[in-house]
Amino acid sequence: MIMKKTVAVLVLSGFLFAAEAFVAQNVAAQAAQSAAGDNATSVDQEIAMLRSDLRSTRKKVIAANMTLTDTEAEKFWPTYDQYVSELVKINDAKYALIKEYLKNTNMTDAQADSLSKRWLAVDESVLQLRLKYIPIFRTALSAKATAQFFQLDRRVQMMIDLQLLGSIPLIEP
């Protein structure tokens, strides 16, 4: 059983990496198009579709690794959907920061300071969201199952972030 779940996670994780790399490339392409004055609406639409696919895959990873009773599932999945909806709004800010960074090839010190502070604020928002949802998930799950969910959620998010951020060039001093 554990091996089956591990394989499922690896396959789905591979999809996450590939899709997020594609999103990162498109964000960079969009920034280049915007800098050149081209209309980048279609790239925004592509990114939105890929992000939707990532949310679906994320849900599959969670489902493949959590053993829920029917009663737990009935309470858990609506809460999960609400949680992801709030997380998407935070991730919108993250993608906006990435686009801004990619558009500013000649970043000033003030822009770099602002970017750093806003990036940390996004990270803080994700932390606050998770803290907010611990007691909410606890109404549907045991403490251990809630901890397992957040462990899985963090792993998936770290895989996405690693792939995305690894494809973005570092700021040049």
C-alpha cells in the first residue's frame, strides 16, 4: 500500500514539476512580450489553465495519500476546496511578483527591497492561512490526519516552488 502511494506521488510529482516548469517559462515569455509591447493575454490564459491543472493534480496527490472515512471525506473536501481557493489568491500575488521581477531587468535598490519584503509577506500569508485552517480541518479530521494533510500540502507546495523559483534567474548585484 505504501509503495503504491509512493509511486502515485512520484508520478503526480513529475507532472507537477513539468507543468510548473512550463508555467515558469511562460511567465518569462510573457514578461519578455510585455517588455516588447506585445499583447500577452493568451499567455495569461495559458498560465491560468496550467495553474488549474496543478490544483487538480495537487488534489490527486492529497487524495492518494490520505485515508479518509466517508464521514471524514464529506467534511474534509469542501474545507480543502475553500482552503485552496484562499491559497490561490495568495499565489496570485506570488505570480504577480514573479512577473514584476522578470520585467525589471535593471532593478533599483528600492525595487529590490520592495520585492524582497513583498515576497516575504506572501510567504507570511501562506503561513497565516495554514494556521487559520488547522482548527478548521480539525473539525473534520483527527490531529494526526490534519498534521498529515499539512505535511502533504507543504511537500507539494515546496516541489512547485522549487521548480518555479529554480527557473527564474537570480537578481544581479
